[in-house]
Amino acid sequence: MQRPDFLYLLQRFILLLWLIMSCHTLSNAQTKKVVYLTNKKGSPYSLDKPQDFLSSRAIQRRIRYQISIDSSDLPCSPLYESQIAALNNVKIIGRSKWLNALLIESNDAATWAAIHQFPFVRSIENIALRKRINPDLKKEKITNAGLRQNGTRSTSQFDYGASGSQINLHNGQLLHKIGATGEGMMIALFDAGFWQYDINRFMDSAMRKGQIAATRDFYQNDQQVNEDDAHGLWCLSVIAAKIPGEYVGSCPDAHFLLLRTEDAGSEQIIEEYMWGIGAEYADSCGADVFSSSVGYTTFDDPSQNHQYNDLDGNTVIVTKMADKAAQKGILVVTSAGNEGGSSWKYIGTPADGNSVFAVGAVNLEKQIASFSSFGPTKDGRVKPDGLSVGQNTFIISASGNIFNANGTSFSTPNLAGLMTCLWELFPNESNAGIMQAVRESSDRYNTPHPQYGYGIPDMAKAMGILIKKKTSFNVVADKCNPALQWNTFSKKGMAFVIQRKLDGEATYTTIDTIFSSGTTWSENNYTYDDDRINKNASYRILQYLDTSASNLLYFILDSASVSIDGICQTNDIVLYPNPVKDHLNIRFLTDAPANIHVGGWSISGQKLAEWNFSKPGGTFTSPDLIIHESIKGTIIIKISDGNRLIHSETIFIP
């Protein structure tokens, strides 16, 4: 027998070493992988029948915001899945239609080799270690046990109790007073579990009214989320808890999807994929808003860690999935992260998303929390997008008590809830429009800061921005009678201040106030007729959002100008004789003003004569106005009581 050569022995040794390492890897490391598919052939689903794979809410959202239903909405091919599932030692643990991928668990090297051979398999990537690691130590912990007895009482429809200061920081009580408390909206929460949420006394109202629309555990593949981590309960309470006088959340009347996409016992890249699968599920259920208090930078397998260069909004899987959800019309709100005091210091993912609203943390004194993560993104975009109370935030514990806790995990649901209420008022506005209005309302919008980002949003200002965006306003003049008309959103308890600036005046002067009507928030038409004026004028409308508030909140709704170039006449004033020979009489058939100014003008605009009468009162006929013999032809007589023109008429002097 011929002796094997060295190269042959080396090849056999390398192969044996590879097999040993593969077996070690499969038994102790990566046993869960994502299998990307090439297409969706063999699917029983059709874009012509979206009701087979999307809820009516999800379809209506796409219709409302003119979003196409496309191939990414179709589920993965069950034909391909069945072929993979038929292999030995295979477990399908997830399906992503947006990625067109299957999450698969197997510890069999031969099985993975077989999967590689399928012509419909595009690629395979590792996503999880086999065994669980120590519990994640970066989760927020409840601190300062016990309720601080200084919660703000409110003049809105709720007696907030402890949560009032968190709501009022953003003028959120105005949204609630108008009636926007989340009714008809659906919020999906992404977390590691919602421990005993269903028996927590602060959730009694939500449970009784059926506000928990659905629950889903994407790790156990069941509907039970109440036996896992309590972190999700704490976040849920900030939005949904409701016992007036003790604690009321930021959006207490919404419907909720409670999704367990996070494994509190480890930190692995599979969690990003589970988040994405949860996002797909929430989209198909018709969720309007995501409140996500999870984020990703480092993992148990250091080779999968994200770098700052990855924070460009287009690289990390969970960020891509978050932006995809936004493309489906969903408002995605996520925590910026708690790394502000670490060497990393930057936001996590998916907070870097182009279409994601990232929330940092401040205390009730509006000071930044030291742990709140920094922006900007790698490509220079401002982050965080907004700030809310995340230091000493009032939350509800699993035992049904009010506690303080720290973390952007808790600032996120507070602001996500208020943004949901804002969107409830403007349902035809896009998710991008809501986010931009909230950014623009923030106290640092014009001077953003790496850690503060755009700063603390003001929901009253955001309302004003959106109302102005939806408002139409115009002024027309029938000769010298300006008529104002505007269409805007309003409700009883609001008011409109009408201001005018005549040609030659430097500032606007308030001329009247009218109060809004209607018991519900709606789009309304308003009109106002001004007194006669003899000059061109500009008008503007100020809308007061709450006339009962001690600190009146208002904004300039809109402005418009009008030109006065006609002949002003009224049946209440008679000029005679006409034609005129040597004198003119003016008769007031109704009460005349106290002071009357009469001017005579040529067609070319030259003033020819003027007369004044003081305190005539009542019906009144002027003494003969003597016409100078040099005045001939067509003359315009203008009568005013000061700045306001009350009559203009043409006379003829032969």
C-alpha cells in the first residue's frame, strides 16, 4: 500500500479539526440561525386578498396613509418551510416576512449542511448561543422604594396623583382635557415580560374594558407574557395604569399589544430578530404606535457587538426592522439607552433609525439624567429626538405599589403615550408628521445638544404646529367690508383673538375675541365681519387652547391681508342732493358715531376738502357742507369715525 503524502495527511487533519470544532460550536455556541430565502414562491397568499394575512386595522392604516401592500407583507413560503422542517433535528422558532427568512434551531451539522443545499436558501447567519448566560445586569432597577407624596394634581379631566408631574412636564394634560386619552388607538409594547400585569390593581380598568388586545411570547411561542420579567409591566404602567387620585398613565384608554421579544437572561443577536418578528406581528394586528424599551449594542458573543460606525440607520438588523415598521405607517418610539455615563456613551439600536423617535431621560426639574445616552448618529443626525422623565420616574411595581425608577425605559412610554394622544387628534397626519411636530415643539429644537438632543417636547406647541398645518384662512372685502373666514380644529373651551394692522401701523391691535363651540374635537368653520375700513389691512388669528388655564396657551393660527380699493356704501347714510350745486347734506338714518370725519377726494386720489363734526349722536343731518367753487366733476366722499371707513360714495358737481 502506498504511503499517504504529507499534503493528504494535512488535509485529513484539518478536516478532523473542523469536525471537532463544529461539534463543540454546535453544542456550546451557535445553534440558532437565520436562514434567508430567495423568494416567496409556492405561497397560498395573494396581494389581491390582503385580508388573509393582514387585519382590517392594518389594511385601513395603509389606505389612510396611501401605503402600498407589497410582497414584503406576504408571509414566507410554507412550501419552503415544510421542506426544511422535514429534515432531522430542526425546529422552526420564528418567521420574518419582511426579511423573507426563517429562524431555525438545530444542533446537527448534517442538517445545516442540508439546509445550505436547498436552491431557495440565499444565506445563513448565526443569531444565538445555545446556553443561557447570567441575567442581564444593564436592565433598569426599581430604586427609592415608596411613593413620594408630591405628585401634581391637575385641572384636566384626571386627578393624576403621582403621575401628574410627568404628564404636565409636556403639557400633556391639555391633550387629556380635550378628550385625547388614546381611545381607538393601539400601542404595541416590546419587552422581556409583563409580570402579573393581569392581576395588578392599577391595570383593573384596562382589563375590565378589554384594552389588552393581544399578547404574544415569541420565545415560548404562546400567548402568555405574565409569567416572565417585570420590566415590561413597569413600562406598561407608565402608559396604561389608571386609578384616579393615585396614578393615571399617559395614554390610559388605548388598546395594547404586549409582546415578549426580549430574553432577560441573555443578550444575543436573536433578540433583534425577535423584535423584528414582533414588529411584523404588531403591524399585522393594526398597531398604530410602538413603545420599545429595549436596545442593543453588546452581546454575549463579542464578535456580534455593534460599533459606533454601525449607528447610521441602515446597518443593524433591528434598526432596519424598526424603519420598515415606520414605512408601514407605524409611529416607532424607542429608548435612547442608558450608556451616557459609560465609555460607550452613545445611543443603542434601533434608536439610530432614520424613522425612529428616540427618547432620552431628564428629571422633573428638566435636568438631563447622567445615564441618558448621547447622540448624534454616525451620519450626523440629531439624537435623541426628545426627552421625558426617566430619572425618579413614578411607575407601578408588580405588587401594585407606586415606586420611583431610573432609565430611558420609563421616559419612553411616557412620551410614546402622549404622542399617541396627539395622533388621536390628527388621525390623517402621517407618523413622520407627528414626529416632526413633536421635535419642533421641543425646547432645544433650534440649538440641539449631543445628550439633550432636541430637548423636552411641549404637546401644546405640537398641537399648535399641527393645527396651523391643517388651517385655511382668508380675508375678502366687499368694497370696504372685510370678511374673515377660517377652518381649523377646535373644541369648546378654546378662543380666537382677532387682530388687525392697518397700513402705516407698526403693530397688530386686538379688535375682538370669539369663543369656539362644539363639545367634541373636530374641524370647524368660523367667520368674522370687520367694521368698514378705509385702508388696506392685515389680519391675524390667535388661537387660545384652554381659556380656563391660568397660564393661557396660544399660538398665531394664521395671517392674511386685504386691499381696500372699492366704493363703500351703506343704506344707513344718505348724501343729497346729487348732483351737487353749492352744498351737500349727509343724513344718518341710524345712530351716528360720536366723531365724524368727511373727506372729498378726486378720482386721481387728491384730497380736495374735509369737514369734521363732534359728538352728534343719534340720527343726524349735517349742516350744509359748502362746496368750494373750484371743485368740479366726479368727487369721492369718504366718511369715517376715525380709522374706520363707514361710508364712501361718488357725487357729481357740474
